[in-house]
Amino acid sequence: MATRPRSALVHFLLCSALMGTWATARAENWRLSSGLTTRAVSSDNISFSATSPQSDTLVEVNPNVRLTRVSPRLTLDANYTPRYLHYAEDTFDSRLSNAFNLSSRAEIVDDFFFLDVRAISAQRNQSVFNAVPTDTTIASNQLTETRTYSISPAFRGTVRLGDVATWSSSYNVTRSDVSGPVSNTLTSETFNGTLAGTPARIGWQLNVSSVRTESDLSRATDRKRMYGTVLYRPDVTLSLSTRLGYEDANIARQSGITYGAGVTWQPGPRTALRADWDHRPFGNTNVFSLSHRLPRTYLSATYNRTLTSRAEQLLSPSGVLDRYDFLATQEPFASIADPVLRELAMEQFLQGQNVPRFVNVLSPILSDRQFLQTRWQLSGTYSGPRGTVSLSYFRNTSDSTTVGAGIAQGDDFALAPVITQQGWTATYNHRLTALSSVSLSLTSSKSSGRASTGIGADRDVLNATWTHKLGARTNGSIGLRMTRATVTTGDVDENAVIASVSTQFF
């Protein structure tokens, strides 16, 4: 959150001095690295206001430290960035914003007890109806800080039921804090257990789950589910399943029989299909994905209708386009069997190209309520000898009326109980020389409530950036951004010049 300028500067100098003295740590696959990014954003509407635009220049100084380890017993990726932000014309107070992202999995007892930990802190757009693009640093009056923590101990083992069956279970505790105009805390406890028969042409599986959520702004909810599954695998490329069970919740009209079916088909290394459908007391849920790749092209179509929450959205970073989906099918990444090592290699590649993993155009809905989200997307990526083109169309519908409990307070569902987000994005990355590249992106998105609410926001964002390698460990870039938006208070226009220099110390 906001910190007085002098105090923020002191904290920043201490962090910078500390990281400047660290050296690379290599012992038993441990690696410690650090870097520094300095960025300047000169904007003619730094607050993205429709009524009183103000020009200002934001200067960011962002040191970064990262600790990683990949081993058979422990994988760890911890990243911490204290971001010092100074506004030259004092449009907003200078502040220090702490961002961290931690993901870890430890095998405590060989092939039996595992522990997963996740922690994320970042600034987010307060509302999907704001004009602020995904650059979540400049308009502090429209931002809020979120911190989400998750810990999941999991047991795995075998039990004998005439033949050998496999038992797995996990218990997860998640806490999500939001600081802003309406501060609140959301906590959830989730248990999942699965008893499955040994792999065979005809198999079986029994699942039990329990989810309890509590919030400062609404009453606690409990949801329990048990169902059995019969699986049929006629060959190695095809798997069919059918499910039947019962679900119970402490919400009116949220208990009853559940049933569903699914199919997974992978006829070859280039094509994959998955489809699942379930009837639940609160409505149907669906998962559908189809992907196909050619030597230079990757095509995908997805459709998901699932029950979700703020914590789940924040713990699973996403966007309308995930460049890992395409890179994972290309060499040299496709030959890396370990998924953690493969992701690290893809991340290093994208960092060298100064290209983010996700193309983000949608802000998560910061609500303490559970809600039913329907999402479908069509996307394609073509990679040429010196450039990559991506195009994606998306549509999200988030419905808080179906499964929500309590009264929405201070979030977007208080403005519109059903929110639709739709649009498209196109990106082009081109390598000019061995040392420089250019990227272009154009995004058009629209967020709206039901017609009766009159709430909505349209936003078009154009970005053009030139990146040049200044040294073995240093990259520089300069770019232009144009934002055109229409929100409840009127039209918002913003033009900005953005320059940055990033150095990797070790």
C-alpha cells in the first residue's frame, strides 16, 4: 500500500544495497539471481480520468531478487520486487509497492506426503469497468493491493481392495486479502480425496470433496460432493467416462443429484481434444478444449463453465493468450521432459525477447463471492523465421446470482450481478536484427452488466515497442501507448511514451 515518500525511498535504498552485495548461489541446484528495471512513463492522462485529465511522468525503480531450485525432492521459484514509484508532478503520492510471487512443492516423505505452497502479492484494477489498461502501476486511485496465500498438504498411497487401488488426497487452505476502498479477507478450506482402481480398459474412481468459504462481507458457505466414475479406454488414444453422485450445500436449492460424462482423445502428437459435461444443482458445468499444431502454427479453442472465486483467479495467472501453449510444442522446449525445467527455459526465452508470457486484457473480478464463470476463446499463433503473429477472440460471463451467498458490497457485482467481458487481441513480434526487435499489439475489449444496469466500459489499447540489447545482461526499450475508452463518467483518452532499461546482475 501507499507509503510516505521518504520512508519508501529509505526502504528502496536498503533493498538495493542488500541485493547489490549478493552473489550467485549455486549449491545443490539452488540459484539466486537479481536485477534492476528502471522505467519512465510520460502520460497526458495519468489518472485515466474522463472529466479532469492530468499529465505527469511516473518514474519507477524496481529491483528484483529471485531464488529457484529444481531437484527431485524440492522445486522452488520465489520472486520479490519492491517497486518504488515517483510522480514528477505529484499527481499521486510517491509510494513503495511490494510485489512477490512464490511457488513451491516439496516431497516430504518419499512418494507419500507432499506440500505445495503458493503466495502472490500484486496491484490490481479495482473494477473491470475502469479505463485503466493492464499496466497496473500508474493510476493509483483506481488500483488495489491483493495478497493471496495457499498451502496444500497432500497424501498419496495404496490400499488393497482385493486388487490394488490408488488413494490420493489433499487439503488446501487459502487466504486472500484485498486492501482498498472496501478491504476484506476471504478464506477457504478444500479437501479432495480420490480412490481409483488400477489402470485397465474398464476402470473406476471414487471422488469426495468438501469446500468451506468464509468472508468478512458474507456468511460462510459449505459445499460437499461425492461421485463415482466409470472409465472406458478402448485404446491408448481414447478415454470415455461417466459420473454419478450427490452434492450438498448450505444454500437454498443448491443440493441434489449430479451426473456427467467426458471424453479425452489424442490421436497423435499434434492434436488433443477434451470435453467434460456435468449437471450440478446450481447449473451445468463444462470443460472443452481442442488444440492442433502444424510446424509453425498453433490453433486452439476452449470453452469452460466453472465455479470460481477471487482466490482461484489470483492464484492462477492467466490471460487471453498464453505463449507457453505454443512454445511447449516447439523445439528445444518440446524435448524437455520435466515441466518445471521446461517452463524455466520458456521463461528465459521470453525474457530475452522482452515479451510477457500472457497477453492480459481482462482484470479479475475482486469479489468475495463465489460465482459461475463461462469463458470461451478462439486463438491462433503463427511463428515465422523472424516473427510471431497471434490472434485471439474471447468472451467471459460471470454470474454471481446462481451460487453467490450474502450481499455484494463494494465490488463489481454490487453494480451488476452478471458481468460480460468480450473482445479480441492481436499481437506481432518481429526480430529486426540480432540485437533488436519490435512488437505491436492491439486490443479491443468491452465489459458490461445486464442491460437494466446501464453499467459498462469499452476500451481499445494500441502498444508499439522497440527493444534493443544494450549489453550481455542489459536490455532497453522505448514505446508508445494509445488508450481510448468509454466509461460511465464519459470518454477517456490517454497517450503515453514508455522507456525502460533492465539489467540482470547475475
